[in-house]
Amino acid sequence: MRHKPKTAPAPKETRLKVTEPMELMTFLLSKMGGMSRNSVKSLLAHRQVMVNSKISTLYKQPLQPNDLVTVNSGRGNIELKHPKLRIIFEDEYLIVVEKKEGLLTVIAGDSEETTAFSILKNHVKKSSPTNRIYTVHRLDRETSGVIMFAKNREVQQILQENWHRIITHRIYVALVEGEVEKEEDTIVTWLSENEKSLKIHSSDSDNGGQQAITHYRKIKSNENYSLLEIELETGRKNQIRVHMQGIGHPVVGDKKYGAVSSPINRLGLHARLLAFYHPVTTEVVSFETPVPRNFLNLFH
């Protein structure tokens, strides 16, 4: 891993190590030099306290030995409230969010359309007008799930240049048409994009395209649909959608790649888990979201 990136001058931080189990309020009252309960509540309400790099506003949060509590002299990040986007994790380097289907990750050009990027850009500027957001990877508009953004350009470059070494697991769930016979399998093909149709084409032999490797495992199935857990070894554009079409089981709702049904009125693809080496601390972090309920309802 590269060295710690340079960042803009940050507000002063006080880092406190926990030595015995107790609640966060009790800990802060004992460590913050005679602060009143109201002052500590104000720190929490203004999102100025982090426990193990995650903002905490709960004064009854239980602490364990070796937990790290960080108190920031500046106002913390303002809570994001948006129906299409939920922050799972945020520190000074990264934001990890859960994106709903129907929301673009980012858009090129001068379009005014709301995207995950534009929502987060506006969100971080509420804390400071100098704050920025940088795209690291993307999810298709109709794919829901976990996606990560960088908060400075150096972290973005570390993640993009070392993506395959940094990402340890990238797991999706796919709701596909028909009953998949194999319990598990690995698909290896070469993908290339048609410049006119913008469709991705798959070849079983090397045709000069990009090699794409997809591992899948069947979770549930009936005579009409199958629910698959999918782990990407490579992350090519539309990879899962093309590979599911290739084995004769297109993702539901995916007319572009062969689907004839849309039982949940959306694309049946969800990015469930993203695990990676934190680009600055180098610890392995993992973020997971539940399988959408309407994916599961078809198997009752």
C-alpha cells in the first residue's frame, strides 16, 4: 500500500483508547476534562464523535477495551436523508453507500439528472464548501447495492490503480429466469462492446476483448426463477448480465440481455457485499446489505 495521502488541514482530533467496558457518554465524561453532560450531548448531536472510525450519536453506545474514540473539534458530517441513497460508512477518506435501483452512479456531460455522485457531492459540501467526492467504481442505474466513493483524489487513485489487489470480495445476488441446474459454476468468456448498440457481446474464445470471470452459487430456485450468489473475479461492464444471458438464464427485468419477464418491476441484480483493504489504514473492512425482500418473495 502507498503512504498516507495528503489531505486538507483537518480540525483538531482527540484520540482516546478504551481500557474497560462502559457506555460512550460515561467514557467521554471521564476523559474530556470536566465537560458537562450537555456539552458531551452537543458533541454527539453534531456528529463530532467517532468510535472505530464510524460516527456515533448514541450516548449509550457500549464500548469495549481497545475501541478507539475520536473527538473532532469541528462539526461532523451532516446526516444524509435521501430515499435513493443511504450512507453505510463514512470517514475522512471514504463514503460507502447503499444505492437504490433507478439511480445513476454518475453522469457525463452537463445533464441535470440527480445521481449518487451529485447527492453525495451536495451532502459533503454542507459540512464544508471545500469538500469533494470522487468516483471509484459504478453500478448500473437499475442495479441496487453497495458502492464506494473517495473523498480526495489521492485515495481515488490508490483504489483505482490497485483495485484488484485492494478488493477482497465483491458479491452480488441475481434473480434470474428459469431453474438453474448447476449448484455452482464458474463462467469465463471474453467481452467486447458494440460501439453502435452499446451492447456487450460475449465470446468463449479470446477475440481481443476483455476476459471476464464470474463465479456463481445457487441459493434458491423453483421452476420459474433462481436466486444466485455471484462473486466477481473481474469487474467488466454488464458482466453479470451478459454471463447470465450466456447460460440461458437472463437476469429478470433485463430486456437488453434476453429477459422476457419482469416479476419485480426492476432489474433483479443487487450488489450485496463489498470487502476491501482500507486504502489508508490497510485494515480489511466489509460492508453488507440484505437481499431485497422482493427477490425472496418469489420463493415462498
